[in-house]
Amino acid sequence: MIQLISITGTESTGKTELAGELATHYKTVFVPDYSRQYVAKLERKYNHSDVVAIAKEIIEEERKKLQYGHRILFSDNDLINIKIWLRYYKWHVPDWLEAEIVKRKNNLHLLCDIDIAWIPDEQRKNKDDRELLFKRFKEELDSIGASYKIISGKNSKRVENAIEAIDGFLALAK
């Protein structure tokens, strides 16, 4: 059985770097952060329809990569991120998205802690809301009964902590 492990959390918490490091460590592939690619191509501010389109593409990209047959697939995406993004801007969360989050409930979510420095870029908007958003991620994961681990630490320690959490999860999944 393929284990789908998502890297999730607020902006600027090292998700993309962590996903790449873990894919290398476990000799597998990962689904890159699709929202950054999508938003970078826009010549206007993103809107509700864009965020919904991103969610649909995340589902499709994960579906494609799951066919590769690796033991683990890491995803630098999470539909929970999409739901929180929609709610943050007070946009409607489609019923199908709510259903997909419950149906697809990833095998493990690695929730990146906000214990590393904020690194600004043109797409990041929520520097002052990191604590609030981190709390929302925890609440959302708890509400669906998701299996998750909070990943803390700087640089290589963050990767080590993630590997320890994954190894523990995989040992229980056997």
C-alpha cells in the first residue's frame, strides 16, 4: 500500500524544502507545491475560482504520482491548506472539497511548526497571522481525526525530526 504523506502548515515554514529532502531520503518522488506555480503565472490577484482550480489540480497531480508505485509519496500540497486559505479570505468552501478532505485523509500529515524565521516573498501574505493559522491547521487535522505529527527544529534537525516521525508511522503501518 502506498503511503501518502503531506507536508502542511502555514506559509514560510520550510514545507517545500522538507518535501524535497524527505523524497531524497526515502528515494521516492514528491508532488511540488502547485499553488505557487499557479499563482506565479497569474497577471492579476488570485480569486476564489483560482483557489478551487488549485485544489482540483492538487488532486490530479497526486493521482498521477500515486500510479508510480512508490512505497511513499510526499505531497507539498494539502487540501486542508486550500480549505484554510478559502476560510481565511472568507470565501465559500465547496462541499466537494470538504468531502475530498475526509475521503482522501492522507496517511500522515507533517504539520510544520512556526519555529523558523519568516522569509518574505511576493506570494506570502500572512506573516502576522502565523500563530492563528497554525492553530487552525491543528484544529482542522483534529476535526477529521487525521494522523499527524508536528515537525519542529531548524535546518537538518527539522528533517531528522520528520524522518523519525515517518519511521515511527511506517513501523506502526506494517
